[in-house]
Amino acid sequence: MKFRPCIDLHNGKVKQIIGSTLSDDHPDSLRTNFTSDLPSSHYAQMYKRDGLYGGHVIMLGPGNEDAAREAFQAFPLGLQAGGGVTPENAGYWLDQGAAAVIVTSYVFKDGMIHGERLKEMFSLVGRERLVLDLSCRKRDGDYYVVTDRWQNFTKTTISPETLEYFSQFCFEFLIHAADVEGKCQGIAGDLIENLADWSPIPTTYAGGVRDLNDLLMIKDLGKDRIDATVGSSLDIFGGSGMKYTDAVAFNNLA
């Protein structure tokens, strides 16, 4: 199990937000935990220095292209590109230095899986450079994949069958527990346990991590096979729950 870093971009700035408040229809509802005065390249260079490969650059809406490009160029092949990725721009982000592209809303539309779109992305970039975002929210006891900045539920649940099917097309899953994302109030332990039991490929969990104890809990619940990304609780993003240096040390001891 490893700690994975992140760079979340909103309006061209590195930010940490409460994911469930991001809405196209109600932009004033956005709740931001942290906005950095430092460029994305600062964080990318720091991750490169500390050997933290496999982090995620997530573009939350338009206006983030320049900042994303700066991050990839600062840490070539060290970070994955997510947010609005389509067949039209996937190759561009790989050319800019992204190690892989992350797709979600292009594949899930109107509550349905568009299998032909998934196969199109698979054919375009190859399984080894494709990450599938299966970020989810809980409803009636099950976790459903959500899209369009986590605003819309699909009909697809996180299950052994769906994870097995999707694993044919990608080398990794990125799964935010959107209900707890950015709140620093605890992880979705049941989801982590399920992912450890069900996922046939490497999987990174995100959402609600408060401190180092939560990382240790993910290591335990996830049977040492589920990675975790941490955002708002880190001191480099204005948090008080965890020092970035401790997260790096956690990786070195793993």
C-alpha cells in the first residue's frame, strides 16, 4: 500500500475542495478548504523529488489546462491526467508528459455505461495508460458510480462483476468516496474492504483521510493492496491532520 499525491485544479489554481459541493447548476455552493498561492509545478517538483509516482492531476472544470501542463512537464511520466479526458485530448495529455489518462464521464453518460466509448479509449491509448475513475456515492446500501463532477448517479454499482468487467480495459481504478471527499472526517471503511476483496487490479482510494491513523486503517482494511490519496488534511494544503513529510515516510516504510 502506498500514499499517492494529488494536484486538484480549479480555475487554474491548486485547490482542495469538498467534492460533493462542486455543482454546475449552483456554482455558489462550492466550499473550498484551501487555495494555494504556489503553482502546480511546485507540487509536481516536490513529488518528483520524493519519488511519489502515480499521483493524480485532476482538472475540475475548464481553465486548468495551463496549470495541468506545467505539472506534467515538471514531473514527466510521474502523474496521471484526469478531468474532461476524451479521445480528442487524451493523446495531447500523454504528449505533455502525463503517465496515463483517467476517464469517467466520457464512459458514463445518462446513467449508462457506454461500452463503445470505453473500447474507443482502450484502443486509443492502450490498457497500460488508461485509468478508470469509478468514484461513487452510497445509496440504499450500495455504492453507485457518479459522474459529471460527482453530481449524477449512474445505474452502475461497485461490485465484483463490474470491477472484473472494467479491469479488461484499464490497468488501475481511481475511486473517490464522494460523500466524504474533502471533509477530513473519516474514511469509507466498508468501501475499502469491498475494494480489497473485489478489485482484480491496482486501486487507489480517496476520501475523508484525516491523519496517519487513517492511512494505517486503510492499510489494514484494504489488506495492504489499496493505495490512498490524501488532500485536505495535509499541511501542504493548509491541513492540520497530517504532515506531508510523514506521508512520504509512510511510503518509505511500506
